[in-house]
Amino acid sequence: MIQLPMPKTIVYLIRHGRASGNRAHILNGCRRDAKLTRLGHMQANELARKWKFRPDIIISSPMKRAMSTARPLAKKLKIKIVGEPLLVEQDCGDWTGKNYYRLMQTHPSYFFYDEGTVTTYMVKVPGGESWATICKRARKFLAKMKKEYAGKKIVAVSHGVFMHACWSIVKKIPAPEIYRINIRNTHWRRLEL
């Protein structure tokens, strides 16, 4: 008997809309449950209006900014949102609520360098999650999606650093090169698992 290959699991990872603190370069992380700004709500509505793919499930980080981004799409598609704690943003630890540009100046060794220039992305955070820890969580999330939703189309609303970690794993692009891929608010990436 010929065994047909299992269809790929497709994950559409979406970054939440603009949240309070984003424009001021504040580290919200997972400890600061920032709400969407007015612009963020407009971005979420626009995303839903333009969305063309019918997923089997919509999964979201339980954080306000992600759930508020997922709601207009879920309403349009008449699909219930499933909260997924693995999708939360990086734990910024002691740096939660601080401006990352100032931290880059005072603690440059905590940030990734790309071609000799310090980036806005952190290798490690005092009292928070390192890049390696985020990647471990991203691997766990991707394995869970592949196992529990094999062959399905999934919309997953998450956060920038976590999305970079997932993209890095699937596309095998290491940090800091992965950060050359700009993921703006409500932008999405399609991953095949």
C-alpha cells in the first residue's frame, strides 16, 4: 500500500498591532500587559478586512495586545480564539518598562551585534529570558502545533521577538541575522512545519 505524505501544517504568525510603549521604544515584554493604541486597533481591523486565508484555528498570546489584534479576524471568520501561553513575548525581567535605546548605551554587552553594530535585540536580560530560552519556547510551540494540528492551517497572533525566534528555527537563520527581517505591527509570516 502506498502511503501518502502528510499535508504540511501551516502557521500564519501575526504580530500584534501597535501597543502603548511601542512608539516610545519601551520594553513591554510579558510582564507589562500593554493595550493596543488607537492606531493598533485600526491596524487590527485593517488586517481582518484584508485577510484572505481561512484558517482551521486562531490561536493567540493571552496578552491584551495580541488578543485585541486577533478579535476582529476571529469575528470576521466566526472562529473562536484559543489562548496559548507559549506565544507570549520575551520576559524583559528587570528591564520591563525601560527604553531599550538607553539600555543599549549603558549595557551594550547584553545586545546582539550585527556586522559590528549593536542591535535593539537582547542576547540576555537581567532577571528575564535570554534568546536561547525564547528559542526553546518557540521550538516547544512549533512542535505542539505540528502534533496537535497536523495538516491544519493555523493563525497565531504573537509578538515580535517570539516571531523572530520561530522564524529563526524554521528557516535556520541564526541571530542576529534573523533580525534583519523587519516584523512591523500586524505583519505576518507564513511558516510550513
